[in-house]
Amino acid sequence: MTAHRDFSVVIPLYNEEENVRPLYEALKPVLDKTGKEYEILFVDDGSSDRTLPQLEDISKIDKKVKVLSFRRNFGQTAAFAAGFDYAQGDVIITMDGDLQNDPADIPRMLDAIQGYDLVSGWRKNRKDPFLSRKFPSRVANWLIGRVTGVRLHDYGCSLKAYKKDVVKNLRLYGEMHRFIPAVANWYGVRVAELETTHHPRLRGKSKYGISRTVKVFLDLITVKFLQSFSTKPIQFFGPIGLLSTTAGFFISFYLAVQKIFFGTPIGGRPLLLLGVLLIIVGIQLIGMGLLGEMLVRVYHESQRKPIYALKKVIGADSEQA
Ligand code: UDP
Ligand code: MG
């Protein structure tokens, strides 16, 4: 089970029947030429066309090819996650299955990863439509860089290389694969960027449209929140809650003084509503922060997950750590 490989190539495929063969034929000579021990992991993401039978045929003649077949379409992120779980290489390379990424870039990725933990491809001359793809992507990359502090030109490029321990520590959800560099940065990994070649899609259809923009935005909020507050949720909800409650308290206090000492009727005043609202919302926010604190403890203590990431332990008895 734990055979050693120098590197693994993980490729998700969803209804790519026309691309399977050309992809394999483009990939194979490049990988052989590296002279290293490798494996190819094709992940069939619940395709309804002939993608799977074709992959099976290839795996029969090529022992370096492994195929993971999903029961249904779980999405590209899940496909990467499965590939990461099964990959045995010291380095793991991911790429698209539609030949938009160029297999010829792989040897350069392998070289580049030497001094780093993660190398992210940058499709400098991206061959996709401008308005529906390149423009939203440019905005997204800028925003993700600003918000997460990990500035990359091209988060969306599937061609990436990882050291094994980076992906083995990752837990991916939803459509999070594009945020891996930002998430991995939490662990303190060294990230590099490498210009890669990009081709237009010649066969088959793209699986995404403009609606992805909204999803990316929502995922970004999640990533930012987890990055900053996943081990201290009260620090996020608490200050807003306190501010809201305090403001509500002063408003209510002011109204109470008016009512009690000056007999002014306050029943019809919008300010009363605001004061009550702020107090309730504030208390709820603090409550949410406290609930979050309990969740953090349940999560980390039930699964013995540390709240830190070690690079190594130096000194006596370090083996057992
Ligand atoms: N893909 C997948 N599951 C999905 C959607 C896409 O495995 O639910 C694969 C797809 O087959 C391709 C890669 O992910 O190999 C990138 O998809 P696509 O080319 O449609 O994205 P684009 O290049 O248009 O951003
Ligand atoms: Mg594509």
C-alpha cells in the first residue's frame, strides 16, 4: 500500500471522454522522460459518458495509472481531496483533465518545488474568454490576495505542485481547492509561483460559468474567517457584540431618563426599537462567540488536533513526537 513514488499526478475528470486519450498520450512521454518513479491518479468525478471505461482501459495497460471512481459527481475539490488521500508521491502535482494545462510544464514544476512547499502555476497567457472568465478571475485574484495576504496572480490555475506533507494536512470542503495556497499559508508553507502554458479548451465543455464568481466570494469570506478566528471565535463576535450591546444600553438609558424624570412618552419613538434591537443582537453575537469557543474545543480535543503546525522536533527523543 505504501509504495514509494517520487511524485504523483492527480487529475480530476468529469465527462471528458474526448480528452482522456489525448491527455494520457501527452502526459506519458513527459513523465517517462523525468526518469523518476511516478504514478498517475485519475479521479473520475461521477462522469456519465465514457470517461471511466476509457480510464480503466488505460490502467490495464499501464501499471503506473490508478483510477479513483466516484459514485456520483462530487465536484473538483472532492476529486483533488481523494487524489491527495491516495497519492503516494513525495511531491503531488495537480492539473486539469481537459489539456488546458500543458503536461510539458511538469518537469519545471518538479524543479521549482525543490526549495518550496507549494508551487502554483500562473497562466500568464490565459486562453479563456475575457468577459466571463479572465476578468472575474483577475478581480478574484486581487481580492483573495488582499484579504488572505497571500498574493498570487492566478489562484484558479489547477496546475500546482505540493510537497506531500502539505496536502496530507489539508482538509478541503465545498469548492475550496482554489484557496489551498491561502489555507496552506496558515501552516507556514513556502509558496512560489511559476509561469505556465495555457491552451484553449479544444474538446468537451467547460463545467463552470459566471455563477462561480459568487461562490468564490462566499468561500473567500469563509477562508478569511477561519484563517483569522478559527481558534478564537469570541474575538471575532465579541467586540461587535459588546459594541452593539453598549450602544443599545446607552440609547435605552437615555430614553429611560427622559421617561422617568421628564415624563416624555417614548412608546412611539424609533430610537426605542433601535436600542432594544442593539441589545438583543449584541447579546446574541456574544452568545455565538461563546458557542464558537465550545465548538473549537470539541473540534480540537475530540480529534486531538493541535492548534499549531510543527516543522520538526530537534533534540532527545524527538523520534516519537
Ligand atoms: N471537473 C471535475 N468535476 C466537476 C467539474 C470539473 O472533476 O464537477 C474537472 C474537469 O473535468 C476538468 C477540470 O475539473 O478536468 C477543470 O474543469 P473545467 O475545464 O470545466 O474548468 P475551467 O478550465 O473551464 O475553469
Ligand atoms: Mg478547463
